[in-house]
Amino acid sequence: MSTVALVGLPNSGKSSLFNYITGNRQRVANFPGITVEKKFGEAFVGEEKLSLIDLPGVYTLDASSLDEKITRDYVFEKVKDDEADVFVLVVDATNLKKSLYLSFQLKELGKKFVVALNMIDIANKRGQKLDIERLSQKLGGAPVIPTVATEGEGVEQLLIAAQKMTLIEHQKFEIPNDYQRKIKETEYVRAKLAEVDQTLDEIVIDKIKADTVTQQIDSYVLHPFFGPALLFGILILTFQLLFSWSDPFMELIEMGFEGLANIATQVIPAGYLQSLVVDGIIAGVGGILVFLPHIVFLFMIIYFLEDVGYLGRAAFLLDFIMRKLGLPGKAVVPLLSSHACAIPGIMSARIIENRFQRMVTIMISPLATCSARLPVYTLLIGVIVPQKEVLGFLGLPGLVLFGLYLFGMLSAFAVAFIAKKTFAPTSPSYLMMELPPYRIPKIWTIVRGSLQKGWIFVKKAGTVIFVLSIIIWGLVTFPGAPKNADKPNIHYSYAASIGRTFEPIFRPLGFDWKITTALIPSFAAREVLVSALGTVYAVEGEDTEDESFVRDLSSIMSNEYSLGTLMALLIWFVFAPQCIATFGVMKKETGGYKMPIIFGTYTLVMAYFFSFITYHLFS
Amino acid sequence: MKLDSAQKKVRYIIKNILSVEDEITSRFYKLGIFPGIEIELLRKAPIFSDPLLFDVEGAQIALTKGEAQLVEVELKQELSCQQ
């Protein structure tokens, strides 16, 4: 079976072409050792089956971003498996100048390729006329097929041409050793651009007219007043939709797993096996799947904004502010989304091209106040803060809650600023980018892409999260209470031993062993702290949202602990514990354990530091 | 003059890229910004007028002020005046 690889510029319609050809016959996998996905698919030309690979979009072969390196290494045949027999170069017909650069590089490397002259309909509408035969000659005889990938126009001819190319014997071409260095030199670039220019002179019969629609839309979208107002509106709406769309699905998932747990409780006799299945496995899997709605919906929104062409504009509008923190304008997407949940937030950091900036964004996003902190904050604020009005209309508890949101975000900014000052980035960052023309989004591509994201999360981060949840279950369950024990099981668990062992370290923060013990299961998910405290104090009632449960626990807390301790615990939760899902997804997105370990350490240090100060301020 | 002091609705010709680093120069080149090309300021960002948005042969290119300072330009002589 022959292999066909799709290459092309970002936004050239490469994904649409891939989706059109492969339909539902596609699979997603990670590139070896790295975290960028590659997509596989199949196509048929008559009887013959072709295997298709979709490579990340690139402008040229001198790679600077992670995605670009993958495509470069693939074209340079550094990746040994599934080498391409033929390349399909997807070219944006409305932006030939940029696309031709890459096509000349493929020609120079002696690759067999077919050109898909995509979006030909728009180019025609804007009055462009080309000598396609001449273009083919210029590219060493590579067939040039005009296509409209979204409609499937020209796709069949393209595949036939690609299949014919596979029959031609491949002239093995050795890539010069210094090629990778050479193509970065100004002289090389200048010569290539001259070649492109000369080709354009020869093939363009009628020039393309300016995209006046885009410029008109931009006069509103980038307007000094309406621009920021629209941006603000879109960000707020994104945040709102993320909550309101995800909520019913999350409830459904939770209900489903509760039902499953009930069945398991009835079927399996009480004991360790039941506990393992119900509290370990079912709760663990449920804890992973509950993130899916957030991930899928956030990526739907992001892909939509990207497809329309808005994401670049948002980066343009926010660049100045974010640059002060050493971050690109686009970083606002992961930072904002992390207020719903850090998992999709961290995953969305991929829209940031610069590696250093992406890492910093991933490391600070979880400091945003996610929705899982709310039950903890609500409980503690309920205990600490009296129901008072400030300035006659603002409730004091609400103000404190707002203060915690603000404190989280300011801490994130502070960390970003320190990171910028401390670690000189290895590669300088640029804004320097093209704002693409506005386009009508392709809904199917958006939906499919975001569902794939969700599936990849389950597959790649799910295992880590699952294993960690089982470990935590083990810590809380074993070795189990002795006979005629008069206290709840957790008092005799390994978690309690750990809690007691570490108590001296946490005493300066005012935490006793009961709190440190309850902190252990809250690694699984922060909101578990509430039920864990309930377990430790053997509060009656299972439902943590039950009013009497919260009331009983609150009164115990306020009797047991001083204001200083409770305030310190509140501040502790701004930074730590970060849930295991955060670590799992961070490991996946940064490609190793280094970043999660650094992250875990710095958040613990900050949590300790600020809790210490708080405890002493309020004692 | 440098591109960061360009005015709207005036067309300029790029003279030179004032960077010694190949990587930066080639980044400019790949966005279509190199000597001989016409460029026009379309708009400035609402906050502190930074970054800037330019028209480069029909493509909209965003540059920070710092980046624009690396581009040397001159006013385009209107052909109608010469003929």
C-alpha cells in the first residue's frame, strides 16, 4: 500500500481536504516521543487503497515551532516508519506567494509531489487567473490540480494524480548534511523568494483583488472601542458557555457513575473488592470522564474562533498587555478557560507557538480558581466570614470569594513575570504574524477536531490519572480498622499515618493531623476535601451538598480550629493541592515528568509560604 | 525612516531589514517583508498603539513596534508625478 502525506501552510485547507478524503476512516496517534498528534486515514483510487498521513501545517522547512519540526523531520525522512511515497502539497490559491516557497523546497529535495491548488473558487471570485500548466512546469512537472476541499471539488483528480505518481520510480535523493543550516541563512531565503517572485510573474495572468470584506470586518473587530468591547464580550461568553454547556453533561456522567457504583455495591459483597471497584475503579474512571464536556466544548469554541479567523485578532488586541508578562496575547485563552477547569486550559495552551511561553502558560494556568475549588471555598468562607454587608449592598462572603479569584490570577501573573525575568527564553518570541482572511467556519471539522481532543485526553492522560486515583484509594483504605475500632476507618489508614508523620511540618500553618490526612484524598479532586473532612469527623450523611451535612461540618470546624488555621487552609487551596488530573495532563502536554515535578514543587512552596503568613496574621 | 513611524493611507517601499540575525530577517522575508516591497499601515492596536497592522501585497501582517523598528522604509514616489 502506498503512503501519501499531506503537507501545506496552516490555514490552507489541509484539514478539510484530509477530512473530505478520509471521511470516518481516520485515526489519531501521537508522533513518537512528542505530544503533537498525527492523523491517519485511508483513501481508495479505483481498487487501490492509499494510506494517508496529515502533517502539521508549515510555512517552510526551516522549523522553529514544535509542529514545524515534526513536518520537517518527516520530510527529511528522519522518522523511519511510514515514509511517504508521494506528498500532496496543499496550496492556498489566494496566497500563492507564501505557498510557493514550500513547493520549491520540496522540488529542491527531489520529492515526488502533487499540488492541490485549494480554495480556487475564492481566488477565481477575486479575479485571479493563472497559467496552471506553466506552474506545473516550474515545479518540475508536478501535477497541479485546482480543488475546493470543503466541497470535494477536484479531490478525485487529485487522488488519481497522486496514485499515478506512486508508480513512477523514486529517485533517491540524499539531503545534504548542511541543508538544515543553509535554509536558515538570509542568502538562501532571498534567493528562494526571488525564484518565487519570478515564477509568479510568469504564471499570474490576472492578479488577485484585495479582500475588501476582511478589511471591512476588521474596521469593526479591531476598532479602538468596539474591538476591545467585542473581545471582552467573546471572552465572557466563552467562559459562560463553557459552564452552561458542560454542566448538564457533567451531571449526566456523574449520575451514570453513581448508578454504576450503586449496582456494584449491590452485586459485590461488602469488603475490599467492593471498595476497590466502587471507590477505586468506578470513582477513578468517573473522575477522568467528568472532564470530557469541558475539554470538548472549550475546543469547539477555540476551533471555531480559529477557523473564523478571530484568534489571531484576539492575540493582536491583547499582545501589548500580555507581552509585559512575557506571554503572547493568545495566552488569555488557556488562562481564562482554567477558571472553569485547568485540564482543558492546559490542553488549549497548544495554540501558543513559542515553546517557552507555552510552558509558562501551562505552569501558571492551574493557579486560576477552577470550579472544583468552589465547594472548599464555600465551606471555609461559610465558617470564617460573617454574613455582613459592605457599603450597604455587597455581601462580605462574596467579596472574599472574589478576592480569592483575584489572588489566584495575580499569583499566576507574578509567577509568569518572575519566570520571564529569571529564565532567559532559549528562543526569542515574536508577534510577527499574518492575520488570516475571515472565513465561514466548517462546523463538521470543528466538531470532529474537538471530539478527537477529548478522546486523546482519555487515552493519554487517563491512564496516569487512573493509576494515581487507585493509589490514593489504597492509601485511604488500607491497612483498615482493627476489630472493635470506635473511630471511622480513615483514622487507621496509611493516609492517616502519613498525615500524622507530616503533622509537625504543617503545624506552623496551624494544620493538625486531621487536616493533613484530609488533604491526601483531595489530590484526587479538590472538592473531595469537604467529604474527606466529613469522613474524618464522622459527620452523618453521605451527600456533601446536603444542608445539614454542611451545617454540621461547619460547626465542628469552627469549634475545632482557630480563625488563623481556617484562613491558612483557605489560602492553601489557592495553590495546592493541585489535582492529579492536572499533573496527568501536564505530563502529557509537556512530554515528561520534569514540568509536573517543578510545578508540584513550586505550588507547594507557595502554598506553604502564603499559608504560613496568613496563619500568623490571623492568630 | 523606520516602519514604526509610518502613517495611515501612505504607501511606503521597504529599503532594508535592520537585523543582523538571519533568523529574524528570514522571518520577515517569509511574511513577505523584504526590500522593494510596498507596505502600508492599516491600523494600530487600541492600547498604546502597539502592535501595528500592515498591508503587504494584500496580506495583513501584524508587527510589534519593536519589530517595525527593524524595517527601514521610504515614501513611495507616486508614478503619476514622474510621468
